[in-house]
Amino acid sequence: PELILFGLAGSELVLAGERAGLKTAHEVFADRTYQEDGTLTSRRQNDALIHDDDEAVGQVIRMVKEGKVRSLQGTDVSLKADTVCIHGDGAHALQFAKKIRRELRAADIKIKAFST
């Protein structure tokens, strides 16, 4: 009962978890692009990653505040953002995480630990 199921925001995994009565967290991705169906762009595509930190931070703030992300097709996709995935394998991952934290606070978005 104290576990939380994390999954891609709006995914069948999270929705199934909710239907089963599990505690869930809708996860959004800071540095990934989205398709108009709410899925992440395949990493096989050149435009799967956002390389500009300011663009990625802006995407995160919009997902959290407005519950929307702009798809590669140019449409807004509604989603719920409970938690943000920041990939730790990048060359500047720590600096990127600190920047996101700083900008979320500046946008009056409260950051807290996810708990049961």
C-alpha cells in the first residue's frame, strides 16, 4: 500500500493502475519531445530529444502549470504532471537539474517529495 506506480503521463500503465486502485504518479519528461497521441517521440528519430535547456525548462513549466505539452505535430496535448524525469546520463545532468529546480521555484511551482 505504500508503493507508488510511476509511469508516462496518460499512459495505459498509469490508467490501469488507477483503475486497480493503486497510488500512481504521472511522469513527464523534461528533455523529450512528444507526439500528438501523448507518447514520447521514438529515440530512433533525430528530434526525440530537446537539446536546448531553456526550451526544455519552458516545456516543463508549461506541463506543470497548464497541463499541456506542444507535440512535434504542432498540437497541444493535455497531460497530468505529477513528477518530472530528468535523465542523469547527460554530460551536464546535474546543472540541468539545478536549472529546472531554480526555474520551477521562480515560476511559483512548489517542489516536494512524492509520498504516499
